[in-house]
Amino acid sequence: MKKLIDFDGLFDEKLAEYMQTNAGKYTEKQWENLIPKLYRQFGDTYVARADNTPKGYYGEMSDEELVQTLERHIKEGVPVSDFLCREIESRGCSEALIGLLSRTDEEILTLAVNLAGGDARAFPAYFQLLCGGASADIKEAVCEQLKQNADAAKEQALALYDRGCEREMMLEILSRCKGRDERVYELLMRAFREGDELPMHASYLAAYGDERALPVLLEYIAREDINFLEYRELKYAIEALGGEYNTPRDFSEDAYYKEIVAQSQLPPDLDKKSDA
């Protein structure tokens, strides 16, 4: 096993020297643009401690060695360089990387989810995290990756919804499916009609993009008992599906509306009615 090398620390040392040598040559904004370029160049720069370039150092490792090195970096508190992460990403979602998704360390899990991305080979492990004892942050990160490849996640999301596992997240994933499926549409519509979170469920219908939802959305937005937040999300969903609703509504006595006006510090007389 190769030794751990803090390539980012070495880059910082070289950068400090470079900035001292070129003091006053660049503005702060120019430095912001230049530093990422210098970092990329450093990836192809020979480093005596590694007897290789940073990119070459990791390029020589097997998939298993890369993942083991990543885990060691975290456990031993050595910063994880972008060169290591990019090399793992370039290999695709390997069995070794999927293995990290069974760990309990939050930092390891976060990196593993980000590196595995929307690769369907990681989905079984992702769904185990969603239905297991993972933290809310990890579950949110997993949900975001599943949404990127929702069609591949659809069948398992439908099955887990039926089992009562993280139903709101399953709905969110299913709402990103691009292929039309009557099961998905009916599930999203039922959640909209029967669920408590009207704005959220309206946003799922908007994301799914089935125009058949328009009559129902128009029916709900016309109700007098909806609040301002519900109205705003319903209007967005209607417009996202190609419809429109232009009837002026007075929400000046609505608690949510008052809070939003107070936070935006708009004079009430300038924003009393909402027809947009």
C-alpha cells in the first residue's frame, strides 16, 4: 500500500511561494481565477515525495487501492485531494466504492455518495441507506443522486413506497422520472389529493410534467381556503405544465403572506394583492 500524501498541503506551500514571488502582480479577482488553473497544473507536476505527479500517483493504483486510500485519508485526518476523487470518478462506480456505502462514518459516506453519483449499480446500497439509520443529510444526498437517474430507480422506489419507507423521498424521486408510467402519475396525484403537504405535492406534479394534472391544480387553486404558500406553489405548478391562472387573490390577511412581506420589508400597500 502506498503512503498517504497530502498533495493539497504541498500545493498550498508552492502557492504561498508563488504568491509571494508575484505579490502585487494580480488583483484579488485575478488570483481567484488563477489559483484553480495553478491547481490543475500541479496535477501534472512531478513531486519528489511521490516520485510521480499527483495524477500519475493515483493513476497507478487499482480500484481497490484508490478506495482504501480514500478511507485511510479520512480515518487518519489527511486532506483528500481533488486528484484522488477525480481518479475514482473516472473509473466509474466500482465494487470497492460501493463497499464504502455500508460504512457508518458520515464523512466517508458523504464522499462515497458524491463519487458514486447517479450510477445505478449503487442504487441497492442507496435504498438501504434511505430505509436504514443514516442521517438526514446522508439521506438527502442519496435522494439527490437517485433523482438524477430516476427512471432506473423507479421500480425500487415504487416497491419501497408501498412498504412505507421514506414515502416523501420516494415521491420526490418518482416525480423526476422522464418516462410516463400510469403508476407513478396515479401515486403523485393521490399524494396531492390526500396528503397534508399541498405545496410539496404540487411541486412533484410540476416536476413530473404530466398535463393531465392541470384540471385538478386549477380546481385547488380556486379554493378560498388555501393559504398564500399553497397558492404560490399551485400557480407555479400550473404554469410549469403550460396552464395559467390570472384571477386576482387577496392574501393580505394571510399569516404566511404577512411573514413574507415582513421579511422582504416591502410596504404592505405595494404588495397587497397577488396575481403573479
